[in-house]
Amino acid sequence: MKKMMMVAALMLLSVSAAFAGNSDALKAILKAQSYSEASKLVESSLGQLADNAEKATAYNKVVDLALDAFNGESKKVAAQQGDEAAMYDALATAFTAASECNKYDQLPNAKGKVKPKFGKINAVRLYQLRPYLINAGGFYQGKDNKKAFNLLSYYITSNDDPMFAEVKTDPAKDPNYLNAAFFAGYMAYMDQDWSNAEKYAGMAVNDSVNGENALNIMLAAMKAQLKTAEDTTKFVEKCKALYEKNPDNQSIFANLVDAYSQAGKADEAEKLVDDRLAKHPTDFIALLVKGQFQEQHDQYQEAAETLKKSLENAPDEQRKLIIDATIGDCYFYHAQARLDKIKGVLSKAAKEQFVPVYQDAIKYYEAAKALDKDQSQKSKYAARLYRCYYFVYGETDPKTQEAKSYAGY
């Protein structure tokens, strides 16, 4: 009895069968030796199949062959002898074909009756393989980001596939769900597929591991889609809604300020900053933006003092570099604004009054330079650093010449 039950179970795992009266097109598909051959035959002869039942049977043959190929290749990969690309291609084909199989399996056959044959067994045998879709996404990352996205996103969307209705897991209890959503969003972003980047990264913003990065990807993708004034208005509303839900999040705050600025709503942006500083007086982003607004209003001394407070709370060297360069600009442009008002030749006594201001600028530009180890941010300070040295020490001074060379002159 035990042996008979085992045989019966094995029979369930191979549910393709030849039925009496099969069309010639279906007979050809059922004789296929590989899933690629079967897929091509289904694609070329779908319209020649007799009814929905035959179409379901044809697609299920593709599923059978694809899973055979996947299982065989996965054993080789485990022994470090297989082809991972071939393994994941077979897996992707199995999922796609199973979804098509289920679609036709739920439709009336030639007699007008709905008699599903394949849905349950395909749901069981494929759902347990869904984690491999995440592995496949990782495999294609950087090699084919579009394919990586397709595989990762299907991990998410397959949970809502009607085929898996009876076996699916609650996403809240699935430890892989948010991770897959994040990397799907990231792959879409790398492929410049902005709408999907926004969608999938947005699913992962509450993830304890990748939530902050997911939020940044979502916001960047939202900004990349701005083309019209209407788009900008919608972006402002989205950011406002996010900020209302996450009032302490600095990234959302910064993007809302930027959104207001892009929409020409400078007053709203400045009010937002002042309101945040009233609640969080040491918030480095709010202080940075406040200082930048003051600089735009030619309030250079006030801006420098505000930015120094921001610098005290900057969380990393990259942002310290930006703030140092901006403080340097405050001193530099403050001196330049005063110089522009002087007519005629600048006397030695008058020049001495400006030297301390330029030296303050040099101090912060040099601080930015020290942090810019790969020199990728030179455009933010190098040219003005040279001009400061030129004013204070003259063209022939070694410090000036070094700054000139560094600036690329």
C-alpha cells in the first residue's frame, strides 16, 4: 500500500498528459524535448490549439520542461559545475508559463465547462521556489538590471497571482518580502525605470534594514519624473503627505524644501525651515538650508554663523565637506560684495581690511579640500580658494601657485 501511494504522489507531480482527440498543434508541443522548444511551439501555434483546455495543457508542458531544466541545472550549480544563467532562465520561464497555464485553466473548455487541472499542483511546486527569484535578481544585478528587476518584482507580484491564492503567505510574515521590494526598486532605479523605482522602493520605506535607502531611491525616482509644472505640484503634494507621516525624517524634509523651491514657493520653503528649527534647533539639515537661504539673501555673515552650527552636527565627512565649502563661499562672496562697491584702485590700507575675511574663506575651503580625498568635489571650492590666495598673498606666492595648479588653471 505504501508503494502504491508513493507512485500516486509521483504521478501528481507530472500532470501533463495526452488526451484523446488532441489537436496536431498540441501533439507537437507535448513531444517537445526542451522548454525552449516547447515555448516556441506554443508561441507559434497558440491560435491553432482547439480550446482553452488545450492551451492550458500546452503551457503546462512548458512548466514541466522548465522545472526539469531548473532542477537539473540547480544540482550542477550546487556542485559548482552548472550554469546559473540557464538555471534562472528556466525558473523564470516556469513561472511565466504557469501563470499563463492558470489563466486558460480557469476558462471554459470546448464544452463550456470550467474544469481546472493544473492550478493547484503548479501553485504548490512553484510557490516554494519563489526565494530563488531573489537569488536570480542578485545574480543579474549589474549584468542585466532589467532582468534583475523583472525577477525581483515578480517575487512581489506573484504573491497576488490568482494561481497562488490558496498557498500564499501573508507578506507581513514573509521575511523576504521587503528585501525583494527594495532591490526591485533599486534595480529599476539603476535601469532608469523611474515609475517602478518609485513604486517598489516605496514598498520598502518601513523596512528596518533598507528603509532609509529605499526612501532616498523613491524620492530620487520621483524627482527624475518631473517634466512639467503639474508634475512639480504633484511632487510637492507627495512630499507633504510623506512629511506629515514622518515629521522627523530629514530626507523627506530636505526634499520637501527642494520641492517648494522648484515650485517657486520660496516663502513656504523658508517657513518650513523656520518651523523645523523651532522644534529641532540643532537639526543640521534645517540649519544648512537656513544658511543657504541667508546666503541667497546676501546675509553672508548670518549665513556663516548658521552654517557653523550645522557643521557641528553634520553626521559624515561628505556633508561636512559641503558645509565647509558653503561657509567658505559666505566669506568669499561677502568680501566680493564689499569690493564691488569700491571705485578706483584699492589702497593698501583698504586691502588690509579685507584680508581677514579672505583668510576665513581660505580656512573653510582648505577644510573642504582636506575632506575631498578623491578630489571629486573640487568644483565646489577650488577656483575660489585660488582667488582667495591670490588676493591675500599675490600671484607669485607658492601657496597661490599651488592653489592655482590644484584648481586646474
